[in-house]
Amino acid sequence: MLRRTFVATTALSYSRILGANKRIKTGWIGAGGRGKYLAGEFKEIGAEVLGVCDVYQPNLEAGLKIANTGAQSYTNYKKLLEDKSYDAVIISTPDHWHAQMTIDAVEAGKDVYVEKPMAHRIDEGFKMIEATRRTKRIVQVGTQRRSYDVFLEGKKVMESGAVGNVHLVNSWWLNYTGDAKPQQIDTSKLDWKQWLGSAPKRDFDPLRFRNWYWYFDYSGGLTVGQGAHIMDAIHWYMGSSHPSAVTCTAGRANVSGVEIPETTCLTAEYPENYLAVFTLGYKSMRYNAYNDQMKQFHGTKARFDVGREGWQLFPSSNDIDMKPTKELKKPGTFMSAARQHIRNFLECCESRKEPNAPVEAGQAANIVLCLAMDSLRSGKRLRWNHAARKVEG
């Protein structure tokens, strides 16, 4: 389907859901690369983006151009939340800000679309759940596979029993990243203190500002960034709400100047009696996006391979050349996943139904990934006591 046709169709269907005169009014917090993409998609699907907040002036100015003629600008997100004209907010900041901004937003009566990972610490995730449920707001975590038709069809295969009992899930995300490089930043246009927020105080560092993903104070590298999608999809397909233990290992970082390695392997153990292994390799060859990631569910009846834009079911067989009995391949369609996820969020803002990626699901992945980072740093296998909400080394 041509992009123009798709956008017109989704906008039309959305307007039918909300009615001719009702459009969700949104504010946008964090106008970096992902934020710009999300704001554009929100607009094309039918929402209004009436306000933009960023602590870095060039990002703010770029965001205002995307948002709307006459959109309000903010340098402090709390001022945006005070405005009662906004129905919802989009949070696309560095990870260490997700929790507090989401909690403040729901307390202010806003619905929230928050990028993954949902939080930066385990305790933050539980606070987000409590605030969301107490205020009865809609919060959608940005794990868009839960709304993507390819993955929805794959979920039906899992639920059919064709795979059998699964005791091992192998998964990976392989690609290439270059070195982190500092860039010239006009510090007079940046509120560095506000950007740091709850993170440890330090003098301005342009490498950290532009490559925050790779520092423990703000994120967990691509193990967390990509692992949020992978682990969430595994939980969804396997019906899991939390791990029982997590171990994560790595070599030294091969990206210059950063803390977090780009090549890692985590193993999560589950009370449902299966292991999930996620391997991140971002100093490997460059892959076409269709081939960069995989989740293999090794069942007693079949192996179920779920990639970025397709899946294949391989039944138990002694043949050397295994052939799938069922498959779905839709290369080039993954960009529609975010649109479908945003549309689900906007529909839920109107209907008040539970979104496809609720806070409880976001916290399930958050627990695994936070334990993985702690395991990586401590060199220990960490057990999770879910009843006590406690890490046991």
C-alpha cells in the first residue's frame, strides 16, 4: 500500500472512531530523533500536536516546525502538564526521565504514550503502575510489536498449540554501530542541569549528551534499547509477567569512549520453566532490517521463528532441509507497526479501554533488563523475588 494511501486510510478510520469534531490534543516532551518521528506519526493519524517541550533549543525549534503552526513551546515539561487543554502527552526523552514524567503526567490528568524502556529502575516501574491505576489514565508503552498485524498473527499460531511446550527461546539482534563521537554543542542553548534530572550531577559532557544510550546513568545501551522489544515480545507470546533470575555477560566495549558494551548475552529464567536467551551483537556485519533480529521458540512440536517482518513454523522433522508448514513474510511493512500502535493508543484514549502495551507489560520487560544491567556490572546471577519485589543476589 502506498504511504499516502495508508495515511489517508488510517486518518479516515480514526476520525470515524472519534467523530468529526473530536481530535486528541497532545503535547510532546523530548524532541530528539525518535520524538520527531512519533510526533509526525501522531499528526498523520489524526491527533493534534499543540505543544513541544525540550531542554535543548535546536531540538525545540525543530520540533515546533514538525508539530503545528502556532504550537506552544516549553523548556520545562511541568509547565506543559499544567495546561488543561492537552488530553495526552508523548514522552520521548532519555530513559532516566520516563518514569517521573509519566507519573507527573497521569497525576495531571493526561494520558501518556511513553517510549520504551518504560523505566530506568525496577522501583520506578512499580511507581508508574500504581500512579496509572490510581488515576485511571491510559498509558501505552512504545513496544509497537503488540499492535503490529504480523506479530498479532504470530500470536495466534502460538495460542493454537502448534508449537507445543516451549522450554527454550533463543533471540538476537545483530547489526553494526560506529564509534561514539562528541559534537559541538552550544551550551547556552542547553539546560544541562535539567537534562540530568535524577542522574548523578556532573559537568557538561558532549559525548554523554549525544550518546546517552551508552552510559549507565541514563540507559542500558542497546541491550536495553533493543532488548525491551525482544523481551516484551517473548513475554507476550509466552504469557509471562516476570522472570525468576537473570544473568548477563559481555566482553569489553568496542565503541570508543562509552561504558556499556555493544555485544552482550543475557539469560532470563522463568517460573513457567523456560529459558530466554537474548544476544546483542552491534559490532557485526550490517544486515538488511528484515534479517537483523529473531526470536526462536523451540517447542516440543515445532520451532517457531519470529523475525522483524515475518514468521515461520518448522514442525519436528528428521529432514536435513527443513521447510516451514506455515509462514508469513511482509518485508518493508515494519514502519506500519508504530502507526498501528499509536492508533491503538488514540482509540483507547477515547474508549478508555486497556491499550495493547499496558504498564504491567512494560514493567515485566523492565525487571529483566534492569536485572541484566546489574548482573553485567556485578558479575552475578540475580534472582528476582516477585512477591517481595526484591532482588536476591
